[in-house]
Amino acid sequence: MDAIWQAAASLTEPMCLLALLVGTLWGTIMGALPGMGPILAISICLPFTYSLSSIAGIALIIGCYCGSVYGGSISAILINTPGTPQAAATVLDGFALARKGQADIALGWSNAASVIGGLVSCIFLIILGPQLARFALNFGPIETFAMILMALTCIVGVSRGSMLKGLLAGVMGLFLACVGSDPLFGELRFDYGIFELSAGFDMVAMVIGLFALSEVMDRAGRPASVQEQSLATFTGIRFPSLAQMWKKKLLLFKSSVIGTGIGILPGTGAAVSCFISYAEAKRSSPNRDNMGNGEVDGVIAPEAANNAVTGGALIPTLALGLPGDAITAIMLATLVIQGVTPGVRLMADNPETVYGTFIALIIANFLLIPCGVAVTKAFARLLRIPEPLLFASVVILCILGAWGGRSNAFDLYVVLASGFLGLSLRFWKAPVAPLVIGLVLGNQLEINLRQGIILAQGELWNFLTFSPIAVTLFLITAAILLWPLIRHLYRLRKATTIKGELS
């Protein structure tokens, strides 16, 4: 208990609170700007931790982490551009709500779901951290492949009305994810002698072009008499009431648990969690038929999941000293800079630092509320400018976002090409979302599939029955895919029975 009180006392110092607030606000701004994201935001903050105490330095980084993951949803909802890959699923329903004039509702649910998801992950981090970290070690390539395969089932959900086109778009996304060097042997694939393609397509540049630039092109190509209102019209952010949140309690909790669980697994990340959560909401939500056309459940599920990843990702980082991705690797470096060694001895050797991290994470999630309000107000002013200037601003943001990721001029061509690709998909009435899903998940799917084949020695049966976890995930995937067919056959049989009774 003494360590808890010492950590709490340290965090109440003005410098720690200021670091936490500045970090959260900075992260939210960087997350909302397309192409910036958590890695760049945290990297910029890292040098400032040298002059701060260990608790204040950790608070700065944690605030930046939470804010940047949440911030991506703001631009996803308002300008049809996920600020970060973690918000790629939010755009499916978030922007549709904005075009209906309900941007304030979408933003309110996004903020509330992010806060709740982050707090649920904090509870798991505090109570079950070491135990969950050890369980995560049971996930190898085959188990991870099975989980990502389950996430890909949401392609079926977002392709309703044009299933064949949606599946083709998903396959196209998987193919584009294969461009570049082989992840296992380093051989170049599909580069056609273009040196810049040896590193593959930048995911941020592709997503920006497919969503934002194609939207601008689509609007610019319409006659003035049929152009719709600007990207979004809203005056602020409208938070859901406690009664409304209580109605969504099951969806919020389930999505938060999914995000926390996936965050624990090294190398998966929030992009996987948001698509798995979206697919589960699409399967179980009473409003599933409206998802993809502007349904708040399609905002709640991915936002609760991707913010729950923040707490989940810290579990193996703190308990085992195993960073799951580049973001947690930077956070691990912050701890080392402050003279703290993560791992199994962390709780015993540095309990004040551990509890300080827990408390900082809880406060950072609550700070998402005022930071979200401040950043969305800034976007509200941006969206009040005349439509031609607004679209020009979006194009500038697209260029800055594509350039900011890798400072590579080739990514500007990628944005332009993916913009035309997105416009072509709109013209042929094909959904863009499946392509993005395939692109985001394709690389991890391939890596874990090929590593799993090596472990299974090339035997399909060994691959499918490698472990109880993998078998369970494969069965869940099969159930998700077969459920619509089973439900259709049941309804058909029921209708036939009723018709026979009436006759």
C-alpha cells in the first residue's frame, strides 16, 4: 500500500500532471492528423523524458500513447480519413453517420467507447497482468494466423449487397500487402524493377488515398447542382447519456475484452483488434443490418477495442519485458532510460514505478474527454470554411500525412494512385473497406501462415489441429461464415412450415 500512495503522491505533483495533460493532448492532435500516428508522436516526446523524473517521463509517454490511438477516430469520422491504422474500422460507420448530420453523436460515442475500453484494459492490467502475459506466450504463429483469419471475416459483413465485389476487393488488398520483400527470405516480389516498391506500399498512404483523396475526387467530379454538403457539419461533440451507455454495456465490455486480449499478444496490434471487434459486433448486434450505413455500434466496437489495446499491450511489456510492437518498444526504451528494468522482477524491485504507470494510464483515459472536445472543436472550425477550400485543405492533409510517415516522395504517388483506385471502386459500386481490411491484415496473415506451415512440417492436418487454441479459433471462424447461411435456411424452413399450416 505504501508504494501505491507514493506513486499517487508523485503523480499529483504539478510537473507530472502537466506532462500527462500535454502528452494526452499532443497525442490526440497527432492521432487526428492523417499519417502522423502514435510512433511519430511518442518519438517526438521521447527526448523530453531525459529531463523529467521517472514517473513524469512515463506519464508523458503514456498520455501520448492513449491520445494518439484515440485521435485517429476524429479524422476518420469527420473527413473519411483514419488518422491512424487503428481507426481504419471506425471510418466504416463513423463517416456514414457524419454524412447523415450525426457527426456529434459519432464523436461522442467514439470518445466514450475509447475511455471505457481504456479503463477496462487498466483493470485487467492491474489485476491479471502477470497471469495474462504468461498465457499470451501460448500464442504462436498458427494461433495468431487463426485469430487474424477470424478478423478477415468482417469482409463478408461489410460487403453486403455486393458480396462478390467485396471479396474481390479483399483479395486485391491481400495482394497489395504482398508487394515488396518476402518477410521470411527477403526476396523481392511484384516490384517490377521499381526500387521504391522493394519496401512495399506504405499502409498509411494507401488508406489516405483510398478514403480521403477518392472522396475529394468523387465530390469534385459531381456537378455543382448535385453536390452534397461538406464532409461533415457539426457544432461540437455530443456525449451519450449514462442510460444510453448502459444499453450498450455488453458491446462495450465485449469489445474492450477483445482489445485487451489482442493487445497482450506480441505483434498483432490495434488494427487487428478493431476489425475482430467490428466483425463480432456485425454478427451479434441487434442493429447489424444497418452497420456500414451509419450505425453507432460500428463506432463503439472498434473504438473500445483499439483503446483497450493500450492497457493490454503494457501487460507483456511490464510483466515480461517483451514489447509487442514499435510503440511499446519505445515505451520500453523510456523505462530503461529512467533506470527501470521491465520484466518479472519489476513489481518487486520498482513497485512505485509500476503503480505510477497504472495510475497514469487511468488518468490519461479520463483526460481523453477534455482533449477530445478541444481537438474536435478545432476540426469544427476547419470544416466551416467554404467547400472548395475545405477540399483543398483535405488534399494538403493527405500530402502531409503521406510524406510524414516515411519522408518518401514515392508515397505521394502511392496516395494519388490509391485515390484513383478508390474512385474506380466507387464507380463500379464496389466497397472500399474490404480492400483496406486485406491491406491492413495481409502482412501479418502471411507471416504467421508461413511460419505456421514450417511448424506443421507442411501437413495441413497438423496445421489445423496444432493446438486447442488454434482449433477453437478455426471453429469460431467457420461458425461466423456459416451462420448467415444457417439463419437463411432456418427462416426459409420456418416460412415453408407456416405456409403449409395456413394452407
